[in-house]
Amino acid sequence: SFTSAAGLTEPPKSIAVVGAGIGGTAAAFYLRQEFGPAVKIDVFEPDAVGGRLATVKIGEFEYETGGSVIHPLNLHMKHFIEKLGIPSRKNLPSKMAIFDGKELVFEESDWFIVNFFRMLWRYGFSFLRMQMWVESVLDKFMRIYQYQQFGYSFTTVERLLHAMGGDSFLTLMNQTLEEAMMGEGFSQVFINDIVAPVTRVNYGQSVRINGFVGAVSLAGADSGLWAVDGGNKRVCTGLLYNSKSELIPAKVTSISVKVRPSKKGSSVSLYEVNYVGDSGSAHSLYDIVVVATPLHQGKSDITFSGFAPPIPSHYPGLYHQTVATLVHGKLNVSYLGTSEPASDFTVSEILTTDSKGCTINSLGCLDPVHIPNGYRRPSAGHSAVWKVFSPQPLSPEQLREMFLSYDSVSEARWLAYPTYRPPHRKTPPFILHDRLYYLNAVEWAASAMEMSAIAARNVALLAHHRWHQQVTKIDQEDLHTRLRGEL
Ligand SMILES: Cc1cc2nc3c(=O)[nH]c(=O)nc-3n(C[C@H](O)[C@H](O)[C@H](O)COP(=O)(O)OP(=O)(O)OC[C@H]3O[C@@H](n4cnc5c(N)ncnc54)[C@H](O)[C@@H]3O)c2cc1C
Ligand SMILES: CC(C)=CCC/C(C)=C/CC/C(C)=C/CSC[C@H](N)C(=O)O
């Protein structure tokens, strides 16, 4: 039953958000926007605010170890930094190469025109056509911002995707990226040489990921990517502060429904959130709860009790391990099979093909999260900070092979994003129970900062409309046609 102590027209008294990554903190921000200043919002987080947005200090600078780049068309992330008054980081030019485990099979030139003709020579117009294909997916994707601007929300990931891209987005979810691109007429050679290195660096997986996350991955190789000055996690601390929420440094262990008598003589159902922090265990009651952490093996361990039908602690599907190893040292360029002198080697991003010899997914020279005036990225002849993405931790032998010398190694083992294996199984719902919401269901379409921000706004809108019983703003069909000409 959907009843509240105050009656449905009054705002809720208290809301809990579980997790303070970009999803949880964006949810706190949007919930404040929807429900106004009076509601108490508690955000539970046992670890650092930011979650998968994290930095590590090496020498005098800090470097991103998790989520690092943002697309120029990621409008929620853009809006957050504008609202919070945080600048974006200065951008330094970068050069890319592709490594097949033995040698560099492609090396970008400093000259756009040279790159253009090299691509044209090898792959015809495939490169341009790929950019056009990604652009066409992004065009549809951008519709979500108009829907959310008008207050529309969706109860499942599938309905949200359908509202954006119709059947074509659901088809993408059911196909591998390889199948989708072959269907668009791309050759196997182009997919192996160019597309696979991008899916490997971005999602640590092959071109057998689903077509939708594949398109997002290719968007993640577009030009104009940006990051937040001082570290992407600053957006999370900023949103938390802006939302006037209380951060409770504790781990949520269980959530249950409690029915209490109300002042008006009827009954009211509330959620009891049990948690453990430094000062022991405790529990509090809430009108609305938003779970903003993946409910999957190894990611969280929350028990849901008293719900019918039952809510599982873990939904089917696994998260994929990506190890980010940050090494401060001198790169061994001969590991890449190149005879160029290290001092002339100015490639900063090395992607890898899906070949047997490749034990790493990528190798990149990192810039600090804040780039001071006069900073220049060191060439491979000097010590620099390199980030290696690999499925398994690097062994001392691997490190010695890749680096001539190094003075620090820092490792972050992430259960980074879902293991994407189409055909698509039904995603978990955004609504777990009457007023209990789940945000990370969206990661099964694609995991990225903007996806969590979109899900956060969707869940805040859903929570608001369901509280006030405004059904006309939920799961509406054909919004694209209905809103045409509205903005
Ligand atoms: C190595 C790596 C590189 C990436 N690169 C990019 C990139 O370049 N661009 C991009 O857009 N995306 C990138 N991503 C993906 C992006 O980081 C994630 O999609 C996004 O940060 C997820 O945010 P979230 O808030 O939904 O989840 P999380 O950041 O995982 O937040 C969940 C939070 O919940 C907390 N929590 C867990 N259990 C409990 C509990 N029981 N009680 C209370 N709190 C709990 C966790 O501690 C965590 O802080 C990358 C991810 C990784 C790992
Ligand atoms: C959601 C949309 C429309 C676009 C997001 C595009 C984007 C930024 C994708 C990147 C996703 C991701 C998980 C990247 C991980 S690695 C990032 C970088 N190449 C690195 O080496 O750190």
C-alpha cells in the first residue's frame, strides 16, 4: 500500500540514499530539487565519497584511477560543474597508437590530414561512417534531456531506452557490437583493428559487448572529451554539499518494511534502514529509499526483508574486473616493438588489439587532475606516470618488461562495469518496491558517469510523481513525437 504519515499531498519527511558515488550524490541533488527544502536526506557511504570516481597521489600530483573522461554531450555532468562552479581541467593534446602484443600496428601522426589519408587508404570511408553511426545513436540518446526537462520518467531501463531510440535501441541491446556493425556494413578487419581496441580500453571487453554499450564506448573515443579540474570526484562532494544532505559514514546492511499506526488512525508503511559505522550499528526509518550501488555479487551485500515478492541481495549478472595500475617510471619503448628513441616517442595513449599476446588492455601516459601553468607532459625518455588497464594484476615480471625503471606502483582493483553478454536479459527494475528505488539498473545498458546521472534524475522524478500520484508523467509512449517543437 502506498500511504504516508502526512498524507500523499505533503512532501515526504525523510529520504535515504545508499551510496555516495556520482549516482547517489546526483540522486540527492535531484531529490532536493523535486521535494524541496524541508525533507531530510541522509546519504550512506562507508568508503570515500565518489565511489568509482577516485584519485591517488603520486609525488606532488593526483591522478584519476577510476572514471576519467566525460563526453562533450554529457549534459548532466556539464550542468553539475556549472552549477557547482568547478572548472573543467585544461586539455593537453594526445596521440594514440595501437599495439598487437608484438609491435605498434598503427601510430597517429601529429597531422590531422596524414591520419585522415592513412585511414582512408586502409579502411576506405569506414572510419567516417563509424563516426556517423555513433553520432546517429547520440542524436537519439540526447532526447532523454528533453524528456527529463519536461518531468517524464520511466520505470525500467528498457522503457527509458525505447523512449530514446525506439526499437533500434532495444535491438542494439540484443546484439553484439560486432553483429550490429557488421549489419551496418563494416568489415571484420575494421572491427578487429579499430573497434576492438576501443572496447578493450573502455570496457575491458571484446566486440561481443552489446551494441548499445558498444556505441557508448565508441563515443568515449570521440574528440573533445573532458575531465573535472581537481578530480571528477569533486562533483560528488559538491552535489552532496549543494543538496544539503547529511553524509552518514556507514554501510547499509539491510532494508525492511515496517508498518506503523498513523496519527489519523490508519497505518503507514516506512522503510527501516539498518547500518553499521564506526560507532556500531543503528537503524532509522524513511519514507523513501534510493539504492545507488550495484546489487551484484562483490559490489554490495544488502539484505531486503519483509518484501513480497522478495527482493534479492544480488541480481543475476557479474561485474567485470579491471585493474588500473599506475606506475611512475620510465617506459621501455622496445616492449612496444618500436625502434624509435624513447626521447622521440610522444604517443600518450596505447590501445591494444584482441590478440593472444596482449595481456594488457591499454597503456596511457597520465596527466594530473590539475594541470599547473607551464606543465608539459614528459616524453617517454623521462619518468612519467603511466596507467595500465589489465584484466589481472600485473606481475613483477610484466612490470620489469614494460618499464626500464620505476619508483612507485599503485594498484586499484575495480569490479568496474557489468560483463556485457547479449542477448540482453531483462534488467532489474528502477522500482524495487512502492517507494524503494534502484538506480544502477541502468549500468546494464551502459556504465558511465552520465548514465548514473540520468538514472539519478529519472529515479528522483519517479519518486516525486509516485508520491504525488502523477501517473501522466510515468512511462509515456511516443514522447519524441508529442514533444516535437516544444523546446
Ligand atoms: C577503471 C574505470 C574507468 C572508468 N572510466 C570511465 C570514464 O572514463 N568515463 C565514464 O563516464 N565512466 C567511467 N567509468 C564508469 C563510471 O566510473 C561509473 O559508471 C560510475 O562512476 C558509477 O557511479 P555510481 O555512483 O553509480 O556507482 P559507484 O561509484 O560504484 O558508487 C556506489 C557507492 O555505493 C557505496 N556502497 C556500496 N555498498 C554500500 C552499502 N551497503 N551501504 C552504503 N554504501 C554502499 C560504494 O562504496 C560506492 O561509493 C569507469 C569505471 C572504472 C572502474
Ligand atoms: C553516456 C554517453 C552518451 C557517453 C559517454 C562516453 C564515455 C565517456 C565513455 C567512456 C566509458 C568508460 C567506462 C571509459 C573507461 S576508460 C576511459 C579512458 N579511456 C581511460 O583510459 O581512462
